[in-house]
Amino acid sequence: MNGPWKQALARVPELLAAHVQLSFSALLLAMVICLPLAIWAARSPRIAAIALAVASLIQTIPGLALLALFYPLLLGLSALIGGGISAFGFLPALLALTLYALLPILRNAVTGLTGVDPAASEAADGLGMTAWQKLQYVEAPLAAPTIMAGIRTAAVWTIGAATLSTTVGQPSLGDLIFAGLQTQNWTLVLAGCLFSALLAISVDLLLGLIERGIRERRRLLALAGTALIAAGLVIATLPLLIARDNVVVIGAKSFSEQYILARLIGSRLEEAGYTVRYRDGLGSAVVYQALSAGDVDVYVDYSGTLWTNQMQRTDRPPKGTMLDTIKQWTSAEHGVTMLGALGFENTYAFAVRSADARDKSLRTLDDLARVSSDFTFGTDVEFLERPEWQMVQDAYPIRFRNARSFNPTFMYPALASGEVDVISAFSSDGRIAANNFVVLEDGKGAVPSYEAIMLLAPERGNDDALVQALNPLIGAITVENMREANYMVDRKADKKTPTGAARWLNDKLKE
């Protein structure tokens, strides 16, 4: 088995276990909500209309948006009651997926219960059955195949949608998909999709076995299906039951540099005797809140991101002053320790094709403003909503003809192919030089400094062994080495994995 597949498969057991735990928890919670509600709705057309309308409305919300909505809601609720609720990881993913599973279960359950043959219902009444006896011995058995069909549909939907839970910090097979998409490692994408599909198909077949047993009144067949699902759940979740000491959770945002730095930190901590887990693909706001809550132990952020997003500052002090202020603020407000700056800066930089820079005399953002009405702007999915974009617009009269958002993986090819004319690139990205793009000068200093800085969770700031293991990284990474490491992951030929690039970077630090 070749290297990429071996590395991908090594991550599958733990991610599959978390995926199974989340999916089945959401499915069971949806069943607990839907089945009693369906009984009520079957006896009240008004309740049925309201319940199905609400469930249908929820279903129209994209799964990713539903996950994203629960993060600020839980964060606000936790602040309101003084803590105790995690807005990161399992809980927001569980609630979102539960809502997503409601409609097929509820609709099929109501349809099955209201579709019972009137003759059977009248016979039950004639025998003097109570409402509960009628439900238990007549309606439920007759409606069970239809209800099981709804549960099967909900199970497949839930298992598929659970891959999106990566974005709110819940491990799943989506970790492989998101990481592979960002680093253009299609082996990871294929592995994540393959195991997610196999899980969904297996669960659907076993639920189908239970459905058949109920429909044909073959009790042993239904019990066999139930036993196989129970055994599968136990086997799949075994990796989560293995106790591990000294586990450090390392966070990473959703671009190559973050994956590399997370693995670099992980290698240092593993050498120091820690067990490492990664939470990849997180948004800027999510990962910082997770760190301050202790759900993530360490990650690398950027001074400008914290300055504008977390601190809501719009001034642009000197680099040293900004770092000192951030260190004081993170400690005072959230107990977070800023271990220090890594030694390189990764700021937003506007890049254009070299031919356009030459033909249109583009050297600065003032020059870009002059031709911006003829240009299409390509950005990552966050930039247009970030304060930095507003700062640039306040400093320069830039008004683009059109703007398009991309995953960073596809943003650089979009500029190279001519789909867009300028992009909000990252200054430490090796693809700038590889594509011979020209970075335009920000003469007015509209974009703040973006020094890479390492942050530790409140409980990790006093962990002397962890601090000692990570201290050698402070001030040790040059922008040239970071660009080269990034390009090792992002280039098409002779690619390295983030782990391989981190190993190269670690060796450079030891030279």
C-alpha cells in the first residue's frame, strides 16, 4: 500500500468512531422527538400541519448553514447563563443534525399512522381496546414498515451531513475531505467519501433488514438486524473508549499553512511524550473561542486576525505594539497565553497576473483602484466579510466589477486561468512565486500586520513541559521557509503531505 493511502487509512478508525457516535446520537434523538410527536399529529390534523411545516422549513436550510447557526446561538446561551455549555464540537453538531433528521422520520410516521386501514381500526374499537392498546397492537405494527423507511432515509442523510461537522470542531470523516480539498490531496478526499458512503450503505442495509423483519412479521430477522447494528456500533466506537493520557488537541484553520504548522507543533509534542489530536478546518472565530474554552489546547493565529476580529480594533499600531497589546488582551480577557511570534508574517496581499501588472502599470493598490471597475475580484470565503476588506475600501477607492469567493485551493488557479483578475492572496503562500503573480504594494498600510503567533489554552499556559517543547519554534520560522513548506503541499507535481512538509520544516529549524 502506497504512502498516501497508508496515511489516510491511519486516520480512519478514530474519525469513523467519532462519525458513528455523532450520527447515531443525532438519529436516536430525532426518533425520540419524532415518534411521540407523530402519534399526536396523527390524531390532530392541525398539529400535523404545523409539525410538518416546521420540519420542512428546517430541511430547506443547507446543512452547513444549520451547523454554523448553532455556534453563535450556543455561544450566546453560554454567556447568558455564565458558562457550562460548549459551542464547539459535539453539541452544536448534534443539535443541527438532529433537526436535519426530523422531516423524513416525522413525515413517514404520520403517513404510516394515518394510513392504517379503517377496518382494522374499527375492529380494534369493536374489541374494546383502549387507545394505548390500539396503538400498540394494531396501528404501530401496521405503520412500522413505513416508519422504518423514514428512519432509513434519515440515517443516510444524517451520516452524509455529519461530514460537515468538521467546520464546528467535531471530528468526523469530513476531516479527511476538508483537509484533502484544501491541500489537493485527493487520496484523503476519496478516503473520506468512501468510508462515509460505506457507513451509510451498511446502516441502510441493516435497517432494511429490520424493516423486512417487521413487514413480514419475522421477529428473528428484525432482532438479527438490531443485533448487527448494536455490534457495529460497539466495534466502530472502540477507538473512542481507549483512554489516553497527556492528550493535546491542536487546532488548525482551513488552509495549507495551518495544517503544516499544526503537524509541526504535533511532532514537537509527541517527542515530549504527549498524545496529539488535531481539529482541522476551523473558522477564525470558532478556533479562538474553542481555545479560550479549553476545547483546543494550542494553535497558531495571526495578529491582524485577532486585532480586527476578536478585539474589534481598527487602528494600525507598529508591529511590536500590536503584539504586546494582543498578549495583554488575550491573557486578561480569556486567560489565553500568547507564547510568542513564530518569526514570519502571513498578511492579506492583493495579487495580479504579471502580464496585467506590466500592461496596466499595476504596482500599488492605488494603481489597482484606477482599473478596479474592469476587474473581477477573487477571494477566500471569509475575506469580503472581514474588517480588513472594509479598511482597504476606506483607504482606497476600489470598486470591483464583480467579486467571487473560492476555497483557497481554487483561488490561485482562478487567477491563473483568467476567471478573476485579482485575488486576496496570502503573503507566505508559495503559489504566488510559482505562478509568477505580482503582489501590489499597500502604500497606505490599510491591512494590519499579520504575524504568526502561537496561543495556548488557559490550562496549558502553566504546563512547563508543553511550553518547553514549543518554545524553540518562537522566532525560528522564516517567511522563505514557510513559503517553501506551503508550496510543497500546494504544488501539483511531487506533492508532500502537511506531515511531510512539517518534517522538512522541522529539519530546517535544526540546521
